[in-house]
Amino acid sequence: MKCPTCSHPETKVIDSRLSADGTAIRRRRECLKCVYRFTTYEYVEQVPLMVVKKDGRRQAFDRTRIVSGIMKACEKRPVSIEKIEEITTDIERLVQKKFDREIDSKVIGELVMEKLSQLDEVAYVRFASVYRQFKDVNQFMSELKSILDRDKIKERVALPKKRK
């Protein structure tokens, strides 16, 4: 490691410890020539995950695009920024865990819709209408019907059974 002040190629490590979040190793170093002390961080090198778009183009995975889409869907809804960040982080972790180099944009869209359907049904329908590009009212109504049917099933399961 070169010294940042004098560019001398030899330094010694004075102290090493895990960073606060546990994702890096923090090292205190000292230049053997000018005795300047500095800190370096050692991270695991990650190959960027590429998203394959509908038209075949590829672009680097960008969590801000997910946050932006969810925020638009949740506009004027009682959903906190913290919850949006939490959903985005969950999706990001899942994607990085299951996919090595490439992921289809459809998979990300489906994950977002799954999370939104559990969080806020209006936000889910908003996101789905843009994501699935509903061509007419019938497609939109079909999606709403599936939500209502799912809610009815939840109500039936949640109701206590009457005793005789």
C-alpha cells in the first residue's frame, strides 16, 4: 500500500478491526518513510448485478430505481419512508443472494408487487397498473377482483368459528 502523502511503497499495519457494520476490515497503517498514519478499508469485491430489460438491454442493478417506483406507487398513502427502504433492502438482499450476474427485470417487478400487496393494496394496484401495462379496464378490474377475492379468503380464515 502506497503512502498517500509521500507515495513510499512500504507501510506497516498498526491495527486491524472489523468495521461497525461488519462488511469491511478497517486497517490503521503507518508509512515506513515519513511516519504518516492513515486508514484503509478492505471490502469483498462484488461483481455488479446486471438487470436484463424487456427489450434485451442490460443495465447495472440500481436500488434507487426500486425506491423511486415504490414511492410513486405509495404517493399519498400511509406508508413511511422507513417501510419503503425496508422493502427495498429486502428485495436487494434477496436478489443478490439468489442471482449471481444477471436478473430479469420481470423478477424484480414481481418481487416489488409481492411486497406491495402485503403492505398496501392501493399502492400494489398502482404499481401493477404501470408494471403490467394494463391495456384496458377489464385487465384492471380483473386485478382488483383477485385482490378482493384474496381479502375474502383472509376474512373467512380470520373469523372465529361459532360454537353450538
